[in-house]
Amino acid sequence: MKLTLHVWRQKAANDPGTFEKHNVEADEHMSFLEMLDVLNQTLIEQKKEPIAFEHDCREGICGACSMMINGRPHGPLNGTTACQLHMRHFKDGDQIWIEPFRAKAFKVVRDLVVDRSSFDRIIQAGGFISVNTGQAVDGNTIPIEKERSSSSMDAAACIGCGACVAACPNGSAMLFTAAKAAHLGILPQGEVEEDRRVLSMVTQMDKEGFGRCSNTYACEAECPKEISVTNIARLNRAYLKASLRSDL
Amino acid sequence: MKILDGKVPPGPIAEKWENYKSTIPLVAPNNKRRLDVIVIGTGLAGASAAASFGELGYNVKCFSFHDSPRRAHSIAAQGGINAAKNYQNDGDSVHRLFYDTIKGGDYRSREGNVHRLAEVSTNIIDQCVAQGVPFAREYGGLLENRSFGGVQVSRTFYARGQTGQQLLLGAYQALSRQIGLGTVDMYNRHEMMDIVMVDGKARGIIARNLLTGKLERHSAHCVVMATGGYGNVYYLSTNAMLCNVSAAWRAVRQGAYMANPCFTQIHPTCIPVSGDYQSKLTLMSESLRNDGRVWVPKRKEDAEAIRQGKKSPNDLKEEDRDYYLERRYPAFGNLVPRDVASRAAKVACDEGFGVNPTGLAVYLDFAAAIQRYGLSEANTQGNKNPDAETIRILGEAKVEELYGNLFEMYEKITGDNPYKTPMMIYPAIHYTMGGLWVDYNLETNIPGLFALGECNFSDHGANRLGASALMQGLADGYFVIPYTIGTFLSNDIRTSRFSADSEAFMAAEKAVDDRLKGLMNIKGNQSVETFHRKLGHIMWNYCGMARNAEGLEKARTLIRALREEFYKDVFIPGTDNDFNPELEKAYRVSDFLEMGEIMILDAYNRNESCGGHFREEYQSEEGEAQRNDDAYTYVAAWEWKDTSTEPVMHKEELKFENVELKTRSYK
Ligand SMILES: Cc1cc2nc3c(=O)[nH]c(=O)nc-3n(C[C@H](O)[C@H](O)[C@H](O)COP(=O)(O)OP(=O)(O)OC[C@H]3O[C@@H](n4cnc5c(N)ncnc54)[C@H](O)[C@@H]3O)c2cc1C
Ligand code: SF4
Ligand code: FES
């Protein structure tokens, strides 16, 4: 199939950036990133700078790939990362617009590559259970109901890609933060520290310049791991509880 | 040739580690603060080590070329992690895990290390549970297990099909906590370019800030590498695209030995290649072989018809199918180890029974499992006489619960629905057992340079069992290195911090700079990718699933010619003092071009078939691998100076005092 791509090119964070047009020939079995590989190969053969984009596992698990495809983070398919999107979902003659994830807290590095280190700092602020190596008791001394463990796992499936932020009109990181708070808070091991965890993660999130959550649910719709917004409601409750307690 | 000493402590195998641990010199807490440790890599091995060092009070600098520690390749591991918990009461024990690992590795690993691995495996599960890893649970709330290839017990712990992700997030969170506390300085998007040696010891690194291209000098009392495996030397593999050998290879260039480089693992169940634009191969977890049955048509005509699209697999009756693993290996059936399953698939396809258009694919079929689960589920629900449709619905639901995300991934990539039609799979490069030679302390032959996780060679011999890499990475990082590093650092408590401005550091930095400028200045005509693909072809064709002396000789000539061409004709856009992913690829590929040669040499030297190393000259009449214990019960540790010096092989003799060397049989 023949496609016309409009790819965002931006040398650095302070460069204004612009769309660049490319005509490409693609095979329906290719992945979206393979289609970009082929284009990059052509660019290099013409001694031009290839399009910079982030990727690594190409299996939808590392969270590296991050691009807007026709206005949607990770493209048109629900529950699918850009690296898992295949060209059979496009048709001959399509125009495809490719841009970086845009948000105040994600600065552009080059082309489609953005800086998502703010996510790391949210985790560093409190997204963990404080247990040193060697301090643990036998794994089976804490039985956990299957459902409880399973809903913790649902939240833990977040890959830290940032699509939720890119999708949100306010550039909020609530879904990411709430997913981590739920993963740990749902489990008995994580209950002890919940107050401190949610307070410090939310504080850090605000510090990083992420916007406020106004419940548009765009995040859930675009999340490639289909992380549920119920986690946000849970975080709001936990945060409120923790704030009240810390005021005592 | 030198004879290397693995420094395995004396005493009965089951007591070695406990006794040794209590004799390792300790570093007092006030001294730890004065000792700097560099950790390279934040996969399971690196993140767990860096976090543990931080907790102990060392001053840690941690490096990763990724934008976040959480993106390390470990994140992609699917199936699970082994531990000798014996929660299922099915006869598992530390000794059995030890024995299975030694046997699975085809008797080419070091007994002492493997036993220690089995011992600490149980602590790992406890640690991960405490960190909040949401392992699968039974209805009673206890931890659930599944089986993996090459064993007859259920000792694999898992978190859906995302075990690596959850374990890595656990380690990442522990690491993040230390970063927050200030015990660990994290350098993301920083690539280690070389080790800096001071008086014969590893005392720092040269790193490249990938965002700016600037070189940086970092000193420390010792350097711990946890930089992953080198499977991408084959270009197409199940590894993440950025995995590379450069860190390890730079260590080799400084004098570290590369051990058993030809021991590579081919995973039997991967999605077959679909075109020449293909960038990587996708693994379908081994756990699928718990329930999937591997088969090809019994008759070549049927295979031919399927390849041409004239027949579909569901057209073939039971008796027209050859479930070749169940036929050839009745005791283990579909759960034979990876090397055995991979070779069997190759044989079936080479003989003309392949089932996709390229002829390089076999079926992995879940129809029987869906039936079986459906029936038992109906029975549990009190329906003693369920109809076919009920069985199918219930069965598919159970299969979805077990493997849902894998089935979904398969469908996304191929466009086929594996609930309705069998999956098509073919072997692909997956893991590298070879790696930096280390002793019992995980120290390389360079004093002060340690290697953990997949980048060392230590525990898996010639073949790794499923779910054992995650176990090894976390064992090394959480439970081994925090102790054994004391053997080196306890001698350094009076050594003041090293200046990163000394002559050694300046010279090392200049050497890296010269190398990068040299690459930029080639200004040829071919992309880095082009060379990487060509290298991959050479490696796969001559040093892949089957090897022979003639092919290996040819491969060595080819790889040398390719290297020469690379240094004449590679083209790298951009500049070296800027963000430049093509330059990153270029120096990684240049190291692969040397690593490939040493793999070929090692494969050529080892005149036997063992584990993942199958030399066609050495096989039984039934096509099974034939080891040569008299001549090759050793670790080959290679010294490589430069491209113009013939590499030298050193040996570590392997002594088996606790298991008897037998022909591996899974029949
Ligand atoms: C698809 C797939 C599925 C798997 N499933 C399983 C499974 O179910 N069970 C199992 O036991 N094993 C599995 N494995 C194997 C297992 O995942 C790996 O062996 C293991 O995760 C390796 O961990 P590691 O910590 O050694 O290295 P990695 O996780 O590869 O980490 C390497 C780290 O080093 C850093 N690094 C490398 N070079 C440099 C440098 N020069 N400078 C700075 N940083 C550097 C990287 O940034 C990264 O942080 C699987 C492997 C694959 C490919
Ligand atoms: S919540 Fe979803 S969209 Fe947001 S970072 Fe996690 S996986 Fe990505
Ligand atoms: S490349 Fe890893 S999630 Fe897309």
C-alpha cells in the first residue's frame, strides 16, 4: 500500500518544529514501527537524518514507544501500543499524521522522542513498599484473595508510557499515578504505607507540572493497557483520607 | 593457556554457601559510606544489586542507556520465575532444582554456583512478595505455580504473562526508593563506553550522555556490570531491539575473559519470520507448552497443501498429525527442554513438513486443552453432560485466563485467532548462556570488575531452563553480590576516593572520543542496520541452531570481511557531540562484529554437541546431541586483545562431585 506520512520533525526542545511529508510503500504485515524503519533506511541512504522515535521491546511491554498517530496516542487501535500496531489496519492512500506525546511535563528531545523522567520522580517520591533486601517473611504467610491480587495486577500492568498524559486535555498524570497507588495499596503488604505513599506521589506529580484531573476519561480510552479510571477514584479517596489523617 | 580457578569454597555442596557467607570479610557501615560502587544496568540483576547496595549504605552510581530504569529488557520476560519452595508438595527441593539446572545445562555449569542459586531461589519469592509483586494466587489465597520445560515439578511462580515486568517493577521500585533517599545516583540515558583501569583494577568508567553526546568520567572503588545478553548479534531475536554486547565487550577489550560464547539458546516457540523488513521476533512463552501440543502433518502432501493455502490445519484428522515431541520424547512430551524442542522443529521443517509459506513453521495447538478444560469446568459447575458448545466456551475462558495476553499478542501480530486455529511457531534466538567469565564471587578476572545476570556465564551451562534467568538475575543482585563484593571492598576501606581527572581517566576518555570520531569519519554509503542484518545472516546460518566445522571456518572469513567493509563503508548521519541514535547503533554493531567472531571460534573449538551448541558432526543415530565429557568438561574463557591478534583460550575445568554425568534423556 502507498501512504503519505506527515511526521513531526523537531531538532530540540527549543526548536519550533514542523511537519515533514514522506511518501512510503508499506506491506500489511509490517508493524507501524517497521514501516518507520523502512522510511529511516531510505532517509539514511539519502544521507538525511532519520526520524528519531523511542522503542525497544516492540512487544507492548517496555513502554518506550510513544507517538501520536492521527491524533491518538499509540494510534487507532484500542488497547494497543504503537509497536504492536500493524499496517493491516491502514489502507492504500491513507494520510497518516505522526507527532510526539505533547504535555507540559514531557519536553521534546528530538522529533518523536520526549523526556518522561517526571514519571520516575513520581515513583521515587513514594511509589514503593519500604522493605530492604532480606527483610521479607515467607511468601505464603500472607494469603491474598485471588480477586484482590488480580485487581492489584490489573493496575500493575501499567507500562509507564505516558499515553494517558498525552491524551488528557489538562496533561494530567492521574491515571499513571493512580495505577501505581492502586497496585500497591490494594495489597496487604502495601496498606501500611498508603497514606504517605499517596500524599508524596500526588505532591510530586503537581511539582512536575502535570495538570489537574477533570474526569474527562480520555486517559482510560487511550491507555494501551486499558488501566481503569476507577483507580483514579480510588486514589482520590485514599488521598482525602490521608490528608485528613495527616491534618490531625 | 591459563587454568582458571572458579574459587568455589570447600565443603559439602549444601553447606558451601552458608559457611562461606559467614567467612566473607564485612565492611563496617561507617566505611560503606566512603566506598563508591558503580552499577551498570537496571534490569533485574542491576536494579536489585543497586538497590541492595544502597540499602547497605554504599555510595552508588547507577547507569542505564534507557530513559528510565524500568525499561530494561527484563521487563519483557513473560513466563515466570523458578524457586524451590515445594509449595505444591510435589517432591521439589533445593537439591532437585540444583540437579535439574545442572542436567538441563547439559553438565557444563559450575556445581557450586548452581547450588547456591537453588538455595537463594526461595528468598527471592519472599522478597518479591514483600515488595508487592502480584504473583498469581490460588483460590485459597496461596501462591500458584506452573510447570516449565525440562522438569517434572511445578515450581514456576508467575504474574499472568508479565512476570518479568512485575519483578522488574519490584526491583525498580526498591531502586527508586534508594534514589529518593539519596544513596543511589541514577544516570539514565548514559551509556558506559569503557572501563577505566587503575593499577590493574577496575576503578571507573567512561560514560556517554546520550542526550548531549558528551563524554563523562566516573570513578569508583569497583564496577558491577549487569548489562544483559548478546542475542542481538543475530540481528533477529526475541531480545529487545536495544540489547547489545558493548559493555561486556569493552570489558573484554580491557582483558576480561568471555566464557563459552557459543552457548546460545534458541527458543522453540516464537512467531515465524514474515518478511525481510522484519525487525525482531516475538516470543510465545514456554508456559504455552503446558497445554499446547506441537505437531506437523504426517504426510508431506498435506504439508505442501497447507503451505499453498489449499488445506487448513483443522482439515487434518488426528491420525494425520504427527505430534512429534510426544512421539519422540514420551516422558516429557511437549515439555522437553528448549534446545531439544527447537532442534526437533528444525528437523521437521528441514524434512519438508513446515506449515507456513516459507516452510519454516510448526503448529502449537490448543484444541485439546480447550476440550479438557471445558469438560472439567463444566463438571465443576455440576453439568455432567455438557454439549460441545458449552465445552468450547468454558474451555476457551480457562485458556484465556491462563494465556490471554499471549493469545492477544499473537493475534495482533499475525491477524490469526489462536483459539480457532493452531498457532504457527518457529525457533528463534532468545538467550545467551555464555558471557563474562566470573568466579564464585561473581568477579571477572579483572579485579574489581563484577558481572551479574545474563551478562555473565555462570549458572546455565550449555542450555538454560525456562524461568531460570529471572531467578539468576535476582539471586545475583539481591542475595549474592551484596555479600561477595565484600571480598574485594574490604581491602579498600582505607583507599580514598579516586580522582576522575587522573591520567588513566583522561587517556580512557580520549580513546573513546577517538573511536567515536573514527566511526563518524568513515562517511561511507551503507547504513548500520544493513551491516547488522548481514552479520545476523552469517551468525544464524553458520553458528545458529546447527553448526559444523566447515561452515564455521567459512563464517569466520565472512565475518572478517564484513568487519572490514564496515570500517570502510558505514554511514552515520549527524555528529558525535549530539543526541545520535545511529551512532549508538554503530558502536554497538562494531562490537557485535568482534563478538560474533569469538562465538564462531568457540563453536569451532568445541568438538561436541551439548545443550544449545549442536555440532552436526557429533550426534547419535536418532539425531540426539553427543557430548564428549572426556575432552570438553570445561569452560572455555577467551582472551581477545584486538582484531590482529589471535584470541587465546583459557580453561576452567568443571568438577562434578555431586551429580553423575549422564547422557541427557527426556525419552
Ligand atoms: C521475550 C523474552 C522473554 C523472557 N521470558 C523469561 C521468563 O519467563 N523467565 C526467565 O527466567 N527468563 C526469561 N527471559 C530471559 C530474561 O528476561 C533475561 O535473561 C533477563 O531479564 C536479563 O536480565 P539482566 O538484568 O541480566 O539484563 P537486562 O534486563 O537486559 O538489563 C540490561 C541493562 O543494562 C543496561 N545496559 C546495557 N549496556 C549498557 C551500557 N553500555 N551502558 C549503560 N547501560 C547499559 C540496559 O540499559 C539495561 O538496564 C526472557 C527473555 C526474553 C527475550
Ligand atoms: S496508565 Fe496506561 S497510558 Fe498511562 S502510563 Fe500507564 S499504561 Fe501508559
Ligand atoms: S517498544 Fe516497548 S512498548 Fe512499544
